[in-house]
Amino acid sequence: MANKLKANIKNLNKKQQKLLSDYINEKVKNKVPLDKIEARVYRDVCSKEIAVEKSGHHVPAVRKSKGRKFEVKRSDKTRPTIFPKGEDPDHDHWRMHDAEKDYVGSRQGDFKGSNDELFEAYRKSYKDLDDMLVDVKSPNGKYILGENISLLEAIDVIQKWLKEQGLY
């Protein structure tokens, strides 16, 4: 559990790190055993997951692609998507969604900017997820755009592929 904690705490933003630090300091001051603090932090910070399953993580998201030349349906298994490669792909998938909130927006809403602005928003979202390696491939196996690459590289290859396909 300690290794998973360390790997995920570094991905917290400054406000989250401060809240976590204050929480731990308060518990230590009140003589709460460290193993109980670690278990609580793990449950609340590290164990969040969204199943990746066989479809991967869509970038751009299905909802964000609506009305664009590269619009995609969730059922389309030919479009390359992102598959996290770490020890816990479902948690890494959750981390990707969580990172998108500030720049790309909520999972359900539209993105009002241009296609270039949308891809730049994904780059900004993922800039601090540099510990994650991914594969970019279509769920049906027709396209493999990259294996064991960074999220920023994944954004680049997806954007390039969409342009090459005349979908941008």
C-alpha cells in the first residue's frame, strides 16, 4: 500500500497536498496510529477507479467530439483510444478523468473551443501524469499508434492520426 500511496500523492495538486498534510498532522497530533492514517488516505485518495475495459479511454472524449469532424460513438471500435499500462490501469484511468476537469471540463459537458484548443486542453490536463505509460490502439486491433508512450505523446499521435484520416 505504501508504494501506491507514494505514487499517487505526487499527483495531487497543491491544495490537495496541503489538505492531506493538514489531515495527517492533525491525526499524528492526536496519536492516531500511522497504519490507520495510511489506510484512510489510501481509501480516500488512491483507490478510486474507472474501468478501462475493452474500449480504452477516448481522447477526445465521446461527448467532447460531438459536432466535430472527428465525432465518435462509444460503440466505434475502430477509433484509436488510450490504454493505461501501469499496475492499476483502472486507477490510472480515473486519474486521467480527474486531471481533465480543470482544462477539458466535466465528463458530461461540451468543449466550446476549437479542435486545437481541445487537444491543448488535454496536454495541459496530462502534463503532471508523467509517471504513466500507455498504449494507443483501436479496440478492434486495426490501428496501433503507440506502445508504452507518455500521455503527451499519446495526444500527439491521436491528433496526427485524425489529421491523416481527414477527420480534423
